[in-house]
Amino acid sequence: MPAESQQQTEHKRSLLWVSDGAAATRELVEATTQEFKLGVRFCTYSELWVQAPRFDVVAIEIDAEPDNALGLLKSLHERLPLLTLFAVWRTQVCA
């Protein structure tokens, strides 16, 4: 198969970034995924169940109430055990 055709048929790995809707980390996530040649999509906690099965990696941002996000992680792992999951803690950095 020619290299050009092979590249078109290869699956582009993609990341789903799940958060409470805050956009504070969006630019950093987009820049990082570009470096690793990943596609990225952002969604809220409520959209997770519809979106997650279509992605290779899911990162769930832990907010001020970690029990909600950790419960989502646990449930997601139970339903999709082969999915790669990350828990991400958002911190405020002051210069």
C-alpha cells in the first residue's frame, strides 16, 4: 500500500478532555495534544457517556468536588475497561 494511502486509512488517536465546563486549561491541552499528534475534543461531565466510546484516551478534570469526577472515573472504567483513563487535577499557578 502506498504511504499516502496508508496514512489516510490510519486511525488518528484522540483524547477526550472532560471538565465542569471551565476553559482555563483549553489552550494548554490543545497545544499539548498537537505536540503528540493527537486529536482532542472537550466535553462536560454530562456529555461523557455519549462521547467516551469514540475516543482512545479520556482525561477527566477533577474539580472542587473530587467525589463527582472520581465516581465518573470508576463508572467509566467498569463500563469500558480497555479505555485509557487519566484523572487530572487543575491547579492555579501564580507567577
